Amino acid sequence: MSRDVIFQKLRQDPFAQFLGIELLDMRDGYAKTALTVQENMLNAHGTPHGGVVFSLADAAFAAASNSHGQVAVALDVDIHFVTAASLGTRLYAEATEEHLGHRIALYRLAVTTEDGTLIALCHGTVYRKEQSLV
């Protein structure tokens, strides 16, 4: 299965598109996503809602874990919010594979600003199904 076919399929995620999340890069076991914080993404404190930050990380997680062309579904994800971003900030999430097993895989997810400031750190585990992604 072509990496381009997988990349195109994952780029078309409707929820990610709704939030304005872009899939910037993907290769085996790795993905990078980005979004710019908009006013409708802010919480009552005027900072990005935790769900937006989590969704950005989750989109990278989904792309990295499915990058091998085998369906991978999340078993769990933890998130640790380190600092807040502000309106207009460009956020990036990178998912990196730490372990790839026959059925289980583990990923490290980092959400940062353009200058590298850490916003959130996550770990996620997936179950790798028998079926092909495409």
C-alpha cells in the first residue's frame, strides 16, 4: 500500500478538517500535525480549550499509528498540559512511535508552539487490527 494513499486518506479526517488541523508529515511510525488557535477554540480563561490541544495531538497519533497501513485504534491516551498558548498561536503536534508490536504499539505525542515551547505531552497506546487501512 502506497504511503501517499494512506496520507491522503488520513488528511481527509472530517473532524480534523472541521478544527482546521493539517497533516503536515507522515512516515512509518511518525506524524506531524498543526493548527492555528482561533477565537472559537478558546475557553473561559482565554486560552485554547484542552479538547483542542488534545484533538491536535490525537490527529498526529492517529496518523502515526495508522501509517503502516494496518488499522490501529486507540486503547488509551494520557495528556499532561504544561503551559497555555494564546489566540493566533500556531501549534504543532508530533507523534513518534516508541514501540511497535504485532498487536500493540506505543506513541509519544508532543504539542509545541512554533518556537518549540512545550504545551502538552502525551502517551498513547493502540491496538493494531488485522485489517488494512485502505
